[in-house]
Amino acid sequence: MKMNKFILPLLLVLTFFMSCNEDNNLEPSNLERDWFVIQDNPNDPIQHAIYLFYEKTGIPVFYNDTIGQMERVDNWGNSYIHYTMLSINYALGGVGTSPSVYSYTLCPKEYVMDGLAFLETEIIPLLPETMSVRSFLLLNTLETSGLGSSSFKGLNTILVAQVPRLREMTREERVKLKAAVLRSIFTASISTYEKELESFYQTTRSYYTTEDLYGYNVWYYQNRTPYQDPEEVGFLGVDPSYTSCLPTESMDVSMYIEAMFMYSREEFEDLYGSYEAVMKKYDIMLSILESIGVSL
């Protein structure tokens, strides 16, 4: 029994020294590498331009959804390649049920400079200093549920599509793309203004209290309510001849955000000034954006 009292402490001491010796031979695993920190490559003009954009704005820009790869070793000593990818189809925040991405194609490298120039001139100047954007992913094409084919907010990136078309876009098309990208950026921040958004939704709901107008069947809307035009109850850009349902809450908010960045106040009033509900919702959304720090 006395021998056991000496052997156990001795084994613990030996184990401690063996562990220390093994630790001295360890090499950095690089498992903690932050792939959102852009590295410069002066020999690659595109990568160098991305680095300069990152250095100026603090926002990484990618043109591949796989942003890093590294060789690792599993618990059994087998090596494998670990890939770090952007989270495309999962968005935290936002209003209502989150839409999803159906499909997308990446932006060819030769158009990346166009995308960087678009972001620098059209998007960055409108972002408040307190606004944080995790990253941008430049795309060729994009298909989503309910949010069109221009932009989408993923968990850790803002998808910007149609980049190869920037050179041939009209000014109106560029403004529409800008508005879609800014909508993707600001939706999550706007969703925190719950009291203001409740007033926004209630403006539309108050026009017809029998049933909820959000997501309402268009045929029912035109045949069961006293209204014909969606603008009468505060909806924007809805063509009853091409859609079967009125917007959901999230779609409604998205449409207003895009409209705020597409039109000046005067232009918006020219289009919708005769609709009291639309103008009331415009003012609510304007107050939210101003609270965030957006200057329109």
C-alpha cells in the first residue's frame, strides 16, 4: 500500500513532462485562420484590387463561394482538405419568413473589377459608418424566392448578381441593382424596429379587417374587397395580371426599401402621391432609415 502512494505521484509527474515535451514539437494548425481577412497579391491585379478595396472599406469581396482550403489531419491521422464556404442560403434577421436562393452562378474573374467599381461608387457611399457588412459575393446570375434576381442577404455575405452586365446596363438598370443590394444590406437592421414595422403593417391591414391582406389571393382581393388597385391599401409594384397573391410582410418591406433608393421623394410622390396608404408607409420607412443613419 505504501508503494502505491509513491508510484501514483511519480506517474503523474512523468505524464506531465511527457506532455510538455510533446507540446514543444507541435506546429501551428492554422485552424483559427480568418479567411475574411484579405491578403494582398501584387502579382495578381484582381486580387490586388480586392485587397485595396478591403483596406479602404474593411469589407472583403469574393468571386468564389469557396473562400479557403486547408489540409488537416483527422483523429486517426488521415489527411484531408477542409474547404471554407460562404453561407449563401441562410439569413439571420430580416422580416417575416426568410426567402431562399434557388440557384446562382459565379462571376467570371474578368468582370470582378467592374463589380468593385460598382460597390465603391454606388453602394459604399450610402452606408452609415456604423453599418457592418461581413462580405460581398459577386455573381453572374441569381434566382431567389420572392426577391428577384439581383441581390440576396446570406448569413455572412451579400450576394450581388448581374456583375458581368454592368458595362452594358442603362442608368435605370444600375439604379435598380443598387436599390436591390442596399435592400439586402439594410433589411436585417430594419427588422429590429418592431414598433414602427407594426404601424407599417397595420396601415395596410386597417383597410380590410375581415381577412389579412398580406399574402391574400389577388382574385379575392379584387372581388371580395372594395378595392382594385393594390396601391389603395399600400402595396407597391404589384401587377394583378401577373401575380396570384399580394405581398407577404417581408416582400412588402423589401419593395419599400428598394423604392426608397430608386426614387427621390419627388419622384415617389409623382408615382404614388395619390395613395394615402402608400405615402403613410413611405414616411414610416423613411423614419426607420433615418434612424439607422441613412441619408436619402
